[in-house]
Amino acid sequence: MLYGQSSGPVPPVDLGILAAKGSLYVTRPTLGHHVATREELLARAGEVLGWVRSGELRLRIEHTFPLERAAEAHRTLEGRQTTGKVLLLP
């Protein structure tokens, strides 16, 4: 499974293997495939942010960096030293 693209391009897939394992398929949806209008985007974002606000959904903030240490924050991300969110603070 691929989440994001931080690992680079996805290697080729043998589609015959997918068929042999039960009619599996490959898809690469983007946000545009799930949200048709700006109004829908705002409604969905509002719902998710409401979950964050209420505590129903908790974000894991692993690192915070002052803006002047942005280069260090990038090195941390590039070095795969993170699993949670990384925030730059003004």
C-alpha cells in the first residue's frame, strides 16, 4: 500500500499476480476523485477539524521547530526520523 510519495515512485506491478489472487486491482485516486466541489471540501474538512477540536481525533505532533530551524526540520523529514506530524512555528 502506498500513502503519499515520500518513498519515491512505485515499482512496476505484475497485474497477472493481482488477477490470480482474486481479481484485485490497482488505483491511484487523488483528492479530486473524492471531493467534487469546494463546498464539499469545506464541509468534509470542517467535519474532520471538528473531530480534532472535540478530541475525538487526536493528532500526534512528534516534532516542533521554530521557523529559523526549517532546514533542520526538512533534514528530519528527509532522514525518515519522524512518524508523527512536524510543525514549523513562527
